Amino acid sequence: MAISKKDFINRMAENGNKTKKSCREYLDLMFDTFYLLLEEGEAIRFTGIMKAETKITPERPARNPQNGKVCIVPERKRIKVTFSEVLRDRLNGERD
């Protein structure tokens, strides 16, 4: 089951004894900053949780399935997210 942004904000407000409005503002600010840093090519590392970075997928030839002709897929950015072993271990009940 996935949790929505609204539910996440509600849970965040409950856990931190904060208002929903302030939690929404901080979460929006965090994501805006996250997107901006990735657009600038910066890697984002939250020690013990995850690392996110942009990678360039180079241009490559591909076959168009509709007509069988070869076309060129242009170079593009993609996001690579790696979750830490610490997070994995914590989710599996293995704490230090």
C-alpha cells in the first residue's frame, strides 16, 4: 500500500507535534530543493538513507517498431537512486 503526500504530511505533523501547514511547507521546500539540485547535476546524499544523482544516457540507435527503421534516441538525463544498506538493515530489524 502506498501512502499519499497528504497522509505523509498528516503523519509527519503527528510525529513531530507540528502543524500540517508547516509540514506541507517544509516538505514542498525539500522537494523543490531536491529537484533544483538534481537539475544542476548535484548528487544528493542522505547518509544512512539514500543517494540520488543524475546520469547521462548517451545517444543510441534504436529500431522503430512501427516501421522497422533505425532512428537515433537522443542523449537524456536519468535519475539514479541508491538506498543504503543501513536503511535495508533497519527495515529488516537488524539494528546496530
